[in-house]
Amino acid sequence: MLNRRTLAKSVGAALAVSATAAVPATANSGPGSDGTSRHRHLIRNGAVVTMDPGLGVLPRADVLVGDGRIIDVGRDLDARGAQVVDATDMIVMPGFVNTHHHMWSALGRNFVADGFPYFAAKRATSTLYEAADVYRSVLLGLAELANAGVTTVHNWSNNTRSPAHADAELRAHRDGLLRARFSYGHVDQMARDVPMDFTDVDRVRQQYFSNGTAFDGLVHLGVAVRGLSQSTEPAFFADMDAALLRDLPVAIHAGQAPPRIVDAADYERRGWLGPKTLLTHYVTALDSDMEVMARTGTPLSWSPHSEFRLGTAGDPRDALLRFRRAGVPVSLSSDATSIAPSDMFEAMRLVWNTGIPWQGTPSAGLPEIGFRDVLAMATINGARALGLGDVTGSITPGKRADVLLVRTDDVNLAPGGLIETTLVQAASHDNVDTVFSDGRIVKRGGRLVAYDVDRIVRDAKASSLRIRTAAGGILTPAT
């Protein structure tokens, strides 16, 4: 089988597909028409966790932001021409990066119940989502992410039921103002032996991503394939061939439960692994699989709540420590909102609290996971996993201004202390005061300012009610 580079080069002309639909007037427009424009800001007098190895943690510093990028970091920077944001008693840090989030189902976060778990709820409802529902769901999810300080998200769209659904999700990204990868996926509950139809992937690529990115550079395109957990081997191989043909980043569910469905050595032989392939979960991985991932630079997205709730392949803590021992680049994610909140503070805290070796297991003697480790997983590692390490993930001059400010004089963080400890051990989304996304303020003074939250919630409730009513059974709304 040809590897990714050879296969992509051999069919370069095939990528010039013609779109059958007219390009929407908004397809290549950027955010800002709603008043959320970029300005020059000086974030003054904060404790700055840069996640840049050359800058480290600065107990007191300023961050100068202009034209959507970080201009300078240091003490007593010149504020002429800049609007000053007072960061006294605040921690300034890079925006979080969530590398695996099924955003189409955000409005179904509370569809689960005792005896009616995640997969049962998904089976009962996934076919009922109309295009308007996924627009509302993705926009709800983006507002929730912004509120919690997440400025980059991997929208793992694994229920793209029609071209209209894809367009609806992309319109939500246009309106949501966050950095993202939109990974076009399959139709949930489609037959296991039927390959994905990439016709609309090609249409979306030309219509929205002809310049490589969409919406003022905020969103890039990928593909989410089913993997062997949801497709037969011939169908999975066909999906991978189609993705490689287009040289798009690929995301694959690698399994949380036996049997082991991913053989990393086999994937390497097929040319499937590398920085443009993102595996998630992979609780079933053998040490040999981890060594292959480390050697090929294949990143892992780790969803801590999901690995514990849905993983039946052994202890997730043991697997995570072995991934780190092997040198696999690990990032953090939330999976679906019906499993975990889109809160990277909570994800970091869970990983930190459980990231300890067990005596009598393969993890015995391995180093425990520290505060700085999980901060890296939630920021710069996530950016690198999405191919955005030169764009975001750290407060580095020249990178885009994805920055958040965390209040430290709130009652749950007072009286302060070690900066990295505070972020991991005690902080929550409630402490997020201000969020810059690509230099635009989307949250200020603890309040979302770039979104009509009342409308987002109202619309999400209407879609949720319609879907629950249509599903019937345990989801039938109370009268």
C-alpha cells in the first residue's frame, strides 16, 4: 500500500474537484462583523505561565497583543496606543486546546440516565438531528468552551448526516470565533461494511478551505474515520485510502475496550502514522504500540473522564503512564459532553490526581504526572497534536493571541500560592475572567461578550426538546 506522501502526490490533480453548490456569501468571511474586532491590548501586571521553554513562568509581567498576535512579553511594556487590561491578581496563560470533542451532540449532554448510558442514548437520538440542531449544538459547545478558557477545539464530527449538516456545523464555527479543526466524519449508525462517501468532503474542502483555512484562518479541515470499532476492515481501509488521497489530517478512535483493534506496527507499515494522524483513547495499546507511536511522532488525545467511564481494557492510569514513558505526545480532550464537561481545568485535575504509579503493575517505578505536565497536555501538546504548534499553545511572541486570564482572588483560589499548582489543583471555569481568541475578547469580567447566550440556550433547549420527543421512551419529556 502506498504511504501518505506517495499516494497524495500521485493524485494531486484529483483534488481540484468542482463544487456543485454555490459558495455561500459567508464561506470565506472572517469574524468581526458583529463587533468582536481585534484591538491592541496590553495585559498588564499578571503572573504569566507562558508554556514557552525559553520564557517559563513569569511571576509578574505584561503581554502585548496586537493584530491578533502576541507582540511582546516582559516587564513594564510600552502601552502607547493599547487598551490596558489590568491583570493584577490574575494568572495569564495560553488558551486551552481540546483535541477531541463530538460537538454535534453537545445539546444531548443530559440524555443519559441510570440504565441508559452513553451509547444507548446516542443510538436513540443520533438519526434525529437535523441541520438546524447541529448548528445550535456546535454553537452551544463553542460558547461553553470559550467560557471555560478553551480557545482551540478539534470538532470530531462523527455524525455528518448530509451536506446541509456539514454546512450547519461550519456556520457555527464561523459564528463561534474559536480556533478549530473540523474533522468531517461518517453518518452515525451507517452500515459497517459501507465506506464513507468523500464526495462532500471534497465539496467542503473547495467551498470553504480552498485557501487552506476558513473564517479568517481560524478553522482547518480534517477527516474523522470510523476505525475498526465501527466498520469492517475493507471499509476502514477504503476510508483511510480516501483520506490519504486528499492528504488531510486523520483522526481515529483507537479503542477503550477489548479486543485490541489498532496494531500500530501495521499502521506504520501502511504509512498511516505520523504527526498528521491523531489517535484517541487507545487504552488497549501494548508497549510495542506506544513505541511505534513515539518513533513516528503520532500524537494521542486522552479523554480522562471517558477513559475511566467507558474504558474496560484495564486501568487507564497505567496506560497513560506507559504512554509517557514511551515518549508519546499526549494531549487532553473531553470526548462528548454526556460523558464529561468541556472543562480543561477538571480534565487536568483528574489526570494529575490519578497520574501516579501503582505498585505491582507495569507502572510501578514510573514518575508521577506533575502540574507542569498536565498544563502542557492541555495547551502546547494539544496545539502540536492539531498541527498548530507554531500558531498557538504558548504565550510566545509571534504566535496568535489565544490567551486567558484567571482570577486568583476568588474564594476558591485565595490566598494564592504556587502559580502552576493553583491552575491545576484549584481553578475552575468560574475563575476565568477574560478570554482572547485570535486577539478578540470573547469573555470579559467573567461574562461572555461575543455571544448571545440567551438565544444560544433557548435554541438548544428547543432542539433538545424536539429530539427527546421524537426519540420517545426514557427520553420523553415530562408533562
